[in-house]
Amino acid sequence: TQNDDSDGDDDNEFEIDRNASNVDDTKLHLWLKDIKTEVTQTLETEDTGDRDNIMYNTKFSKHFMDLCKLLPLWTGICYKRFKWSELIATSGNVESYFNDMKRCHSDVIPCSADKFVQADLELINGMIIDASQNYVEFVNNITLLDDSTIMETIEHTIDEINMDTIENCNENIDESEIDITELIDKNSEGIRMGMNDFTDSSISSTNMDCMLTIPNNEETRKERNDFTSTSSIMIDSIQSSTNGDENSTEVEITKSLTQCPACADNNFPSGAHKCWKCNKNVHILPGCSLSCGDEEGYGERRECMLCSLKSSAAVSKAAAVSKTAAVSKSAAVSKYAAASKATLATTDATASKTSTFAFIEEMENKENWGKRPKRKTKKTKYLASAPNWGLNTNIEKKVKIRTLLNGNLSRVVYKVGKQIVALRNTCAFDSIAQIFAAAYAYMPTFRRYMEESEDDFFKLAIALAKNENMRKINTLRAKLLYGIFETNSCEFVSTSLVKKLFKHTPSYVEIHKCGLCKESTQHHFFTVHVENHQYDNDLGKLEISIEHNLPKQGYCRNCKLSSKILDRQFKGHILLELPSCGYSNTDVEPLRYHKLENIPLTLQVGKKMYLLVAAILFKPPILDGHYIGVVRINDTWEAYDDMDSKSRSFSRTRNVIIHNLLYIEMERPLI
């Protein structure tokens, strides 16, 4: 049945602006109409009981159909397949909008629907404000600037572009030796400083003669090219003229620029567009940035207003140098007095100056990669980092290690104190014992560490690696498991199991100090847990994920507050714990498979180098899985399954589900 409670409420009705005459004939509307007809027929034919179906509202469905008609106009995607007849928004605008919509809730996820809609409406409101600013307003009533104002404006522009000034290093030179000359031909044309993109702006023009004074002797003329190439010219005076002299340089100066309306409204750029020079986020508005080419859409090449002003000022500076000018003779003398007065100039001095300029030019050289200039780095930066260089990662000789069989395969019971213990489902414990037995057999540095340890678990792993009596090993296993579990079942590899097995052998230790009670405590961590989203299912990012996953703050047990981590020390081994599945109850989809060859061979953590020794694999299904210990033997892997008395070989290309990884600290060679 239908709910007609809202049929009489005309105040809540709203109209949809139909922008197309054939909006009812679009492919999307016909598809939605078929769905609505099918749902209506189903509700009319089936008996829904004696109560109203509050989920079915005919009036709402009608408005929803009207809204869905405009879906192609809103998305701007696949509008041809929707057979939409009107011109829609450009793809660049739509892509930018969807990018902002996806990023607006990146800080708070998940969020409620009302907050999402509210943020989306605010975003659309900002887009409307930006679209209304289709031109840039300039100040029309610009008065003619006097000499002092022009001088201050040019000096400020020079400071903006970091023009080098020439220091007055020799004030005792005779002024009679300095003549006035023109740098280049007087017929050089002026260069405009305005921005051609602003077609609707009003710009004031001012004619200026920029005079430079330089030495006029013959030797100084030879150095004129070096003088102009170093860009070390100081403008001493600028004369303004309002007549139409064709020998004067015309420079258009904008009095003021309107600020970007979006930035003025604290609606800062999201990063969709950046300045190709300074890499600053900009809007695609004339008051914020300028277009650089014919590109359009997301990632369009733009140039911010500040960089554009600097470029225009640099061009204006070149025009001023190219005109006849008057520079203070003290500035010119300070740069080239030695060259004009010296009569014993040697070739060594010339070579020294040339090499210095070449060095500066090389340091200032830039490479253009992808239309974005980048400063050339030193050659040493091109060498890739290789922290494992010179380290021997190969196994010289394969060692035979016995397999610790599962308790399910034996009917033997063990006496622990006054209790009789029978072992069942011991694959988790057995896999951990197998990988540490391999660490004892193949890693001499960790072998000494295990022999000096007081943990009973290491005694069991050593006995297994030395092929000692299995009755003794099984008895020791029963004692260890009886002290851990209240029942005779050991089904999971968990942090609590490893913590109880390694009482004195953590993976790393942290020292915390509370800022309130001033107490310093030591905390032991036996595994390093890394979530899948932290390395994005790519084991090559495992080293970076470990560093990011380490806690940034500690915890004070007395004050129940966060404390400062003073020190973090990594020990002789690192046991990584990688979740093999997500939070789903299915057995296939959440499981993550990796090839054995994709596991990083070495890890550099805490300024130490660790070598991959072994791993613990998981065999599905999840509810009744099985753990297997595998040991790396150069390019192959040796699998120790406690359900089989003999080991098997796995190829490096085998797809497996990884649960734990064991890395052992390496000794660096003496180079």
C-alpha cells in the first residue's frame, strides 16, 4: 500500500528547471521509468499486509525521477550515452569538482550523510562565487606618476626579482676618466609589462627614459658583454617624459590588481592546479593565476600572479638596459675600474674570472622535465641508495633440520608436574619453533644470542636444530604449552603467544618518560604489527610502513596519560606480523596472496640491517586454517609442515598467504 499523508502538503513541493525540451525522452529517464513501473506493479500485485509501506511514497518517487533527469548535467560524464541534447559543463570543471568533493572529507572518515551534503552545498556555493568573477577589475583613475613615485615603484620591483647590486669598492678613481656612452642602438622598442590575458582590464601607460651611465674607455667596451651578462646593473635615476618621443622606451605599469575573490573569501586552492614555477596552489581565476598554453582541465599548466609579475619585471629590466641610460659612475667604476685602469692584465686573471662565471652558470642551470624547471642536483644525488651493498645474503650450505610434528599425529601423553598433558592443534607453536631453529642454524650472530638467552623456548629451538632426541623436545614443548594455555589447544598465532614464549627476547625496547610524574619506564615489544593499508598490498613498501607504524607517543601506567618516548632500541631480531585477511567472514575474498620472491630480502630499521630468514604461512580456510614454517635457502624455500615428517621445497614464484616474517640482524663487513 502507498502512503498518501504528504499528498495534501503543497508547501513542500519544488519545481525542477528543465533545461532541455526533450528531457523526458532521454535514455536515462526511460531506464528509470521502467524501474518505477516494475516496482509499482510489484507493490500493486503483491499483498503487503494490513499496514502502510512507509518506504513507498509516490510523491517522493515523482520528485526523485525529476532529479534523476538532470544527472547527466550534474556529472558531465558519459552524457552522449545518456543522449543529453544540451551543452553541458566542461570536463575540466567536472573533474575539478569531483576531486574537491572526494577530498573535502579526507580528514574525517566516515562521516554522516547530512554533513556530507552540507559540505557539498558549501563547495557548490564557492563554485558559484568563483564563476561570477568572470573578469578582473582595475583602477581606472590612475594619475601620472611623478619621478619619485616611479623610482620607488621600480626599486620595489627590482627587490622582488632579487636583482644584484654592484658594490662601490673603489671610490678613489678619477671622475675625468669616465665618459658617457650608449649601450645599444636607440631604436630598440619598448617591452610591455602588462598581461595580455586581461582583455577587460584598464591599464595606465607611462613613457619613461631609463638612462644608464657606464665607463667609455676602450677596455671597458670590451667588457661590456660580461657587464650585461652578469645582470649586476644598478638603476640610479629614471626620467619620466609624457611626449611621443620614438626614442623613449614605453613601459605599461599596472597601478593595482584586484585580489583573487576566492582567496579573499578564505577559499584557498585545493591543489588541483599549481604554478609551474614556484609550485604554489592556485585557482584558475584571472586574479589568481594565468594560463600557460592551450591545456585545459585538471592539472592545467598555470602561472601565479607573483611569478608573472617577476617575469614581466625581468623583461622590463632588459628593456631598460637596452636603452641609453645614465648609471652612477661610482657603480660602474666599482665593477670595472680595475679593468679600465690596469695595464698589466694577465691571462690568469681572465681565466679565473671566466671559470668563476662558468661555475656560477653551471650552478644556476636548470633542467626542464615535464614543463617544470628543476634545479640540477649534484652528481652524487644520482647514485641510488644501496644500504645492503657488500652484505652477504646467500646461504653457503643447507642444514638438515628435523620437523616438529603436530600433537594430533601422536597418541603419547606427557607428565608435567602432577598433570597428564596431551597435545592437540600445535601448528602455531610448531611453525614458530621451526623458523627460530632455522635462525640458529643459518645465522651465526643470532646463534650466540640464542645460546646466551634464558628463555626455555630458545632451548627447544636449539635442540631441534641440533637434531636431538625428539622425546626430550616434545616433553619440553608440553611444559611450555601447559604454562601458557589453560586447555590443551593451541590454535592461533597471536601477540600473547609470542609474548609468553619470548619473556626476555623482545624485538625492540622503548624508554618512556612521563611529563607529569617524571617516571621513566621500559617497555618491551615482541612483534611489529603492520596493517595491509599501510603498505598498500606492496611488500616493497614494508620498510617505510614499519617506520610509520611505530608509536609516536608512549603511555604512562601511573598517570594514565601519554608520555614521551626517549629512546627506541631494536634487538637482534624483528618478528613482523602481517594480517592475512580483513574483517570479512568469507574465506576467499579478503585473503591476500603474495609471491615469495616479492618479500624484501633486507630491511634497514633503527640504523640496523636485517636479513630475511624465514616466514610463517597460512593455509585457508580461515575458521579451520593451518600454519606452516618456511625457511629461505637462497632462491628456494624449504617448507616444514608439522603434518608431514618430511620437508618440501617451494619455488620463489609461489603465491602464498604470509602471516609472519622473521628478520635477523646482520654483521656489516669491514670495508
